[in-house]
Amino acid sequence: MLVDSPPEQRAGTAPAPPTRRAIRALGLLVSVVILVLVALASIAIGAKELSMGQVWHGLFEDSGTYGDVVVTERLWRTLLGLLAGAALGLAGAVLQALTRNPLADPGLLGINAGASAAVVTAMTYFGVTSLSGYVWFAFFGAAAVGALVWFLGGSRGATPVRLALAGTAISAALYGYLQAVMITDQAALGKMRFWTVGSLTSASESTILQVLPFLAGGTILALALARPLNAMEMGDDTARALGANLNRTRALSMLAAVVLCGAATAACGPIVFVGLMVPHVVRSFTGPDLRWILPYAAILSPVLLLGADVIGRVVARPSELQVGIVTAIIGGPVFIFLVRRRRTAQL
């Protein structure tokens, strides 16, 4: 008599032993605790140091004091870091699964640069000044560059190196375009400077409310794609045998990445390496199962982004380094290490 395989096996991933699942679940709870602690540090640390008591007072007993005002301002910055970090981490994990490229990253593949270039174009040549207006340009730019990188990288025959080279070349061209626009339009230099490095300083209640629907929709879509992406990682033929619709999964995966990256870039500017580093670290202790990778990436990516933001405030007091600069400084050596390790493993 034939026995139907369990749902986990039909989806392309064998069920994990109960002990391993419990460890993963416990790790997820620990990650949430770490995220809460980093978020509190993001509110407390800055040009003016605040105690935990002042943070608590500002959050729950606002009386209009200077400390309460500081807490309120940093709260929106922290919330934006949480949302943008989760979006970039999820987008990176989805792109790595979609391309079967462990070096895929929204910044490395030029998607963030495409969104940024489109936003600057909208602001400079079309007079678009509101986030609700130029977020659509960000989506278009992210989608256009993502498709171009995929085509130049060889489409279905794309290799990690070819995709990385194509993304790097396009990013360099787009950032050159951004510099040219800033040189020719000095009046717009101040507002465009934000788009060249990535920053959380423009965070406000309005910013968060405008990008939240897009980030929520992209997050739900990315999490829903965990099973079909698990099947695709086993190869196209196996995925078809398991019932996965490859074209639909690829289209929805790219849509999720574009929505998440476009919204995050529209709110923060281009921030690189977050979507590369965190999924790599997560995969080392969760294994290849995206049903665990995606939730972990959504929780730990904001830890990295907010941690980098706090570091930027501390090392350059009383001024600060923008978070995009800090993540680039951290991510560059990590990327080189990952490339060298992958090359050594192939020899």
C-alpha cells in the first residue's frame, strides 16, 4: 500500500526532529529579547544619554520634558529601523533562495541603487516631494534594475559571480548618475545627500504610516513563499514534481523583494549588506529551511541595522555617522570573507 508523504516532505524539506525544532523556537525567542534590548539602546543612546528610567518615562508617562521629547524623536527612528531592517533581511533571504546565490543582496544586486536613482529622478525632474508620491518611483526603479541584473547575469543560467558583477556594475553607474545630478543641482544637494548613503534621521510618524502598508504586504508575501522556495532550492525538476508553480513563485518572489526594498529605500535611502549578512548567519544554525530562515532574518536584521545606527551615533559624537556608512564598513570585510570561503569550498 502506498503511503502519502508528510506535508513537510512534499514541500521539499524533511521535518526536523522535535529537539531541533524546540532549539530553533527557543532561539527565535532569544532573538526577540535581543531585538528588544537593542531597540531600547537605540532610544537611550545618542548625543544626549538617557537612563532606562528616562526612557520608560518618555514612553509611558510623557509630560513634555526635554527627555520625553528626545525619547519621542528616537522612538520613530527606532521603529523605522525595525521595519526597514526586517524588510531588507527578508528581501535578502528571498533573493538568495530565488537565485540560489548565497551572495545575493538587494544592495549588492543593485536593487537599492535602482530605487534610489528613481527617487532622485522623481524629486529633481518631476517635482515629487512627498513619500507617498516617490515610493512608486522606488518600486519601478527596484523592479527595472532587478530585471536587468537578472538578464545580464544570464537569466536562468546565472551564476553567483555573474549576478554580483552585473549588480556591482549597474550600482556603480547609478551612483555615478546620482553624483552627476547633485553636481548640476546644488539647490537639491541637501535633500539628495540622504539618498546616497542611507539614513534613519528622517524618521517620523508620517514616514512610518506611509510605508507600513507596503512593508506589511511584502512581509506577508515573503513569509507565504517559504514552502515553494524550499521546493525550488532542490532543483526545478524536483520542484515541479512536488507541485510548485515555478513561474508564479519566481514572479511573486521578485515582487516581494521589490516591494520590500522599494519601500525601505524610499524611507531610508540605500542601505547595503544587511540582506547579505543576516541570512548567512541565520542559515548556519537553522539549516536551509526558509520557514525558519525568514522569521529569523526578520528579527535579527533590525538588530544589525539598529546596532549600526547606535554605533554611528557613538563614534562621531556630537555628530553622527549615517547608518548606511556603518553597514558598508561592516559589510565590506564580511562580503570578502564570504567570497573567499565559498571559493575555498569549491576548490
